Amino acid sequence: MATKEEIINGLKTAIVNGDEEAAAKWAKEAIAAGLDAYELVTKYGGEAMAIVNQKYEKKEYFVPEVLCAANALNVAVDILTPYMKVDKTTVPATVVLGVVEGDIHDIGKNLVKIMLSAAGFNVIDLGKDVPLQKFLEKAKEVKADVVGMSALMSTTMPGMKKVISMFQEAGVRNKVKVIVGGGPVTEEWALSIGADARPHDASAAVGVVKQLVEKLRSERGESW
Amino acid sequence: MGEMTPKKRALLCLTGNKKKADRVSCFDVLTTATVDQMMAVNAPFPEANRDPELCFRLAAAAWEIIGLEGFKLPFDLCIEAEALGCKLNWGRIDRQPSVETHAFNDLKDLKIPENIIEKGRFPLKHGVEERLRRVYGDYLPIANQVTGPFTVAGHIFGIEKFLIWTKKRPLEEIKEALMLIADMNVADCKEALRRGADVICIADPSATSDILSPQFFRDVMVPVYQSMAKRLGAPIVLHICGNATSYLPYVADTGFDAFSVDTQVNIAFAKQVLGDKMAVVGGVPTISALLFGTPQVVKKAAVDAIAMGVDALMPSCGIPPRTPTENFKAMVEAARCMVYV
């Protein structure tokens, strides 16, 4: 029987290496050893993805490696979920993500989703080619803290501006922080359309969203 | 030497011989279609992507309305995926078609029919190229654009799946699939050149360094591109979106004639790395200058790019359909009144 430390390290290594089989093996060992499934996923899964994140930032990893790591994490999560005792006392911030209408390039958005989920955020993924109105509707429905929009094509970027206007017109712009991203989206342009931030990549998004949520919660009187 | 025509100029500039021309060319080998042009010649998307008459009119508008010094077909990147069985979303007037469903579940399922260039919209594209050549004679160049192997692979298999396979499957299998797609690209280009095209543009936006490592580009993409270069006897321009700076040393080995760079790549630096091996084209930012800028902003960007040594002036990426005509025209004007530097 492996020790707790061996299991944790084995699982983290499997995720970092994007090794689904090893991730499955260590997740099962963890259950057999009676380890806390919730802690494994949120703490150690998160730590493993943070390592992936750093490697991506340093250009040791590229998108294919990140996707493999996320798959390995998902395999472990699927095995561990039935054994998780969820801690209901802390309310994680909710982030609504989507690729704006007309754009079907969702790798960037998916990376942000992977990183934010691993960091403990409650991520609502609207998918790609999302009708602009949907961002506002969903944000209201789930009382979102942050809305993230992505576009890879210069042709679809103007949709982001429209979504921000919709929040303004509905009088709810101060209820959320807005981040935007995608290849052609510059920080200058992001700020010019009234977005709060343009994280330079998926890994940077985690820190940016944490800061924005803190700021939002300190300045926002009433939530939705 | 005879009169300097836009075609002669373009061919000189795209092959790194701009000093033999009178000035840099302003031939946009990426997308040319904008809503303004569609309205002006009554050939809107999505119909202009499917109807030969409307397609011809919209392609010709690049010269007739904007003054771009050549023609380019098609207006979207989905012809290959469509011919291989993907379903498309046809978009609307200000939105290019996009791929909606994938065609193959596994690398091993990929089969390219022998008569692929008779399928889908390949015949329409080649037919319009032939008509442009007939109508405009030898005065203006025609670019046949193909969607590059990596991007097509993303379309037909699903990009995330394909990216994961690049790590999980033997690299030889990945290369083999890309090579099959390259064969299709080559067949398409050969037919286009036979029907009147002068220049090939390989647009491979998904092979961007925002996604792939420079090592993968070097080890997998470069050999695939080299095989294409060897088989095509015409100037070839490669376009890759995003910050391709880390690719530059390897791009030099592709055997292509010109590299079309996005805004994130410094043109002077690209010129320095590529040296005599390849021309560097692009230079006018699609978003900050062409879409949201003014004619003055466009001209300034154009002059800066020329000063940094750009060989042919064109948008840094596909033109956003809502680009105002006055901005697009300003790019052409800038090229016309500048000599090479």
C-alpha cells in the first residue's frame, strides 16, 4: 500500500505529465487508502495545474501539453467525485466564460476555464459562438462575479464592446468585472471598450481574476 | 524591361526582388472582401462564397473598389474542410463561413478522394480564377489561397483532439496525416496555376506559436511545408497568425518565398532573421489601423512598415469585413507614393 505522500506525489506527477492512465491509477489508490477526495482534487489537483501553468508561462509547455494535463486531471476528478464531501461554507466566485458570436475558436477560452476551475472558481462555460445577449442573461441568472469573453478573430472582436454596452444599459455593469482575451485583443483596446482587464494568457487569468474578485467584493455594495 | 505592371511588381516583391521594382507592391494575398465592397458590387456574403458570378464580382472589387494590386481567392478558409465532409456555418454579410462539424474520428480514417479538387467549392474557385485571368489579362496578379495542413487537420479532426494527438500519438502518424492534406493543397494549387493564378498563399492560422512549440514547428511543419514548396513552381507566401517570432529561424527553411506576419512580429527583426532567404510581407495592423483607425493611422503604419523594410504592403491578417473603404484605400495610397527603402 502506497503512503499518502506517495499517492499525492504520484497523482500530481501524472497530471503534470498529462498521463491519464497514471492519474486513474493514483486516484483509485487514493480511494483505497481512504484519503480525502475533496482535498485531493481542490488542493493537490490545483497545485499540479499550477505547475502546468508555470511551465506554460515559461514556454516549457505549449497548448498540447496543457490539454493533456487537463485530461489527466479530469480522469482523476471523475474517479474521485463520488467520494467527495463538499465543503459548503466557502462560496467560490462565479465566472461566466464564452467565445463571442461569430467566433468558433475556443482553445484560449478552454485553457482559461481549465486554469480557473483548477484554482477553485465556479466556471460557467457558455461555449463558442455565443449570442451576445446570452452573456448578460447568464450573468444575471448565476449572479456572476466575473464575465470573460474571448475572440480569436479580429472580425468578431467588436462583439465584446457590444456586450459591455449591454451591461451598462441594463444598469448592472458595476455588478461584475469583465475580462477579455484572444489573439488580436490588445490591452489598450480592452481598456478602451470598458473591460477591466486583459490577462495576457490563460495562466495570468487566474491571478487577474482573483484580484478582480477581491476588488469587486470590496467595492460592490449589493450583489445581484 | 517594359512597363512595370502590378503583376510584375508583385512577383518581384514577393520573391525578395523589390529593388528591381519601382516600389513595394500593395497586393493583399490574405482576405480582401469587406462589407463596403459587397454593397458596392452587390455581391454579399454568404452568397458570394457559393455563387460564381457574385464570387467573381467580389474578388474583382479588390481592384475595382479598393485599388489593391491583385486578386485573391477564396474569401474563407473552409473549402478544404467542406470538400472533406465537414458541415459549415455559412455566416452572414459580415461573417466568414466557419467549420461546424468534424469529418473524421481518427487519424487512420483520413482518406482524401483522388478527385478531391472536383469536389465542393474547389471548381468554383478555379473557375473564378480563370475568369479573372481572362478579363484582366496579364496586368494584375491572382493569388490562390489554400488553408494550410495544420489548420485543415484542426477542422476535420477537431483542433483539441488533434493537439492532444501531437503528444500522444507517434509523430510519424501526425506527419503522415499532415502530408496527405499537403498533397490535397498541392493538387489544388497546381490546378489554380493551370487556370490562371500566379501566386500561392498558404494560410495556416492554427499553426500559430500561441499554440505550438517552435520545436514542433521545426520538426513537423517545416518538412511538410518543404514538400509543398518543392512541388509548386510559383511564388509562395506563408501566413501564420499571432506572434511567430520564435518560428522565424525555421520559417527560413521552408523553401517558401515570403512570410506574411501578424502585428506582433517586428518587421525589421523578421527582415534581419530571414535575410535574403525570404521576403517579409504585411505591416498594416488589421484592428488598430484598418478596422478602428483612420486613414492617417493606416498611412502612418504603412510608412513605418515600408521603412522597416517590408517587401509587400498588406494587412497583417485577414481583413475584418467591417473595415471602412477609406482606411483600406489609404493603405494602397501609402504604397503608391512610397519608394522602397
